[in-house]
Amino acid sequence: MMRQFKIIVEKHPDGYVAYPLGLKGVVVGEGDTYEEALSDVKSAIRFHVEAFGKEVLDVEPPVLEAFVAETRVNV
């Protein structure tokens, strides 16, 4: 079964971190490049579903869109 996920990819000084939205549990991929992190998170999603079952896909309501925003906070 093919399923589409929205993936957040963050660039850090030491590489990239990627994680999916709309999935129960914690799934993270990483890599030295954007492509490596995306490939790693795809593998991590497959493993997560195999390990915990397709119930991890049953997230309601589903994520329709994802946005990245920036704001200032006085702390």
C-alpha cells in the first residue's frame, strides 16, 4: 500500500533531520544531506509501521497542510 506523508526536514550545522507528520509515535530520519535524511525517514516510517502495525497510520483528523512560520518571543 502506498501512502503519502508530509515530511518536515530541518537543516542543522551537523546535518539534516527529517520527521513525518500525521503518524502515531516518534519517527525520525537523519543524514548529511537533504536526500539522505529523506531516504532515512522513509525507511524509518516503513520500519515503524512493520513494528507497531498499521494502527499508527490511523490519525484523526489527518494533516491537510503543513506550514513553517517564524516569530519573535521575548523570553
